Amino acid sequence: MKYIKLLGALLLLTSCTTHYHMAGIERSRMLIDKRYDANPNAQAQAFIAPYQHQVDSIMSPVVGRAAKYMAAYKPESELSNLLSDVLVWAGKPFGEEPDFSVYNLGGIRAAFAEGTVTYGNVVDVAPFDNKICFLTLTGEKVLELFSQIAARGGAGVSHGVELHIGNGKLLSARLNGKEIDPQASYRVATLDYLAQGNDGLLAFKDGTNVVSPKTEENNVRFIIMDYFRAETAQGRSVDANIEGRIIVDN
């Protein structure tokens, strides 16, 4: 014990007098996949064992099927297109008919593999407690929002949105084949996190007529599951494609 106390004191003194300075911060993602199963850690397995059945019973139920592998990336991706379209699809139970939707790429934390999709797979893709949110923006603010998306290099936007960006700038924007009318009003579906102006999308802070349900069932992950179940009921696998919603002009 005395050696531990001595070491602690030395570290404290060193931290007060260190001549080192932070030069930078780097980060990377560590892929956790089946290769780690080749050499399982017995102690970790023993710790997990009492909880395994309960976790599996929650995460294993199947909610649908994915037609192909879908991941999220800038400026436009199959998965970000899918999730944006899901937000528009989800408007009906709320009596909403959104003109378009926005889903941030930072909120998409995994991909869907081709084939069976489980409850747990959806939680991996949408792990945060973000709720669906509806609000109204003027056309002027929509153009501001699209400019902020351009500055970030892209985001999830729903079918009908056509953005051309270059060098981080918005070059043109159309919705369902029409130019954005600065004087018009547009109903937008998004996440409550974004509606607060987060992820650099500050235009959302000027939204009006906000409908932002806070109950657990309106968590976006459950809405995604509902969409998968609805497609399954129609005998369809869930699919999405690159459509040119966001085009980068060099």
C-alpha cells in the first residue's frame, strides 16, 4: 500500500511540473467482429453469462430484411437515404405530411447487412434516444439549412431533395423539381437533436409550429423497426438507392 501511495504522490508532482504539452489528438475506430471469437476471454465470458439470455431475448427478434448491404457516408448513401425517407413515412400517425426530412450522418452508427435484420441490428444503427420531430421553416431558412448541410459535406435528406454543392458551398437546391421559394413555408421531419440546432444545422433553431413528442415509443429506432415490419407485412425487403439527392460539383 505504501508503494501505491508513493507512486500516486510522484504522479501528482509530475503532473504539476511536466514540461510536456499536447500537440494534437487523433482517433480511430476499432472494428469488433467475429475474429475476436477465435480467442475468447474466459473471465469476460463468465461475467457476461448471467445476462446473456436476457439480452438475447430483447435483441434477437427479427423485424424484417434488408435487400442489400447499406451503410452511411457522405455526401449521399443508401442508408442515409433510407432513414430520411423513414422520417417522412412516419409523419402519417402524427397527421403530418413533411415536405422533406433531414437525418444526420453522425447519428448513424452502424450498417445494415444484407438479409435478416433484428431488433439489435436497428439499435446498432440508431443507438441514441433521439425522437422524431416536425417543424416549419421558411424557404429562406430552408436554403440556409441546405447551405449548412453543404458546409458539412452532406447529410441524410429525403426523396425529392436535389442539392448541388461544391467546395463546401450550396450551388443549387430543388425540391420535387422546383426551386426553393424563400417566401414559402416548408414542413420538415427530423430528429429532436437536430431541431435544437445541433450538428451545425443552426437554421433549425428558427423552426416554428414544432411537434416534438417525448414518449419512448417515438424514439427513432422504434420508428425504423415499425418501417421494417410494415415492409415485411407487404412481402418486401427494405431497400434504398443512390438517387443523386446530393451531388458534389468539382
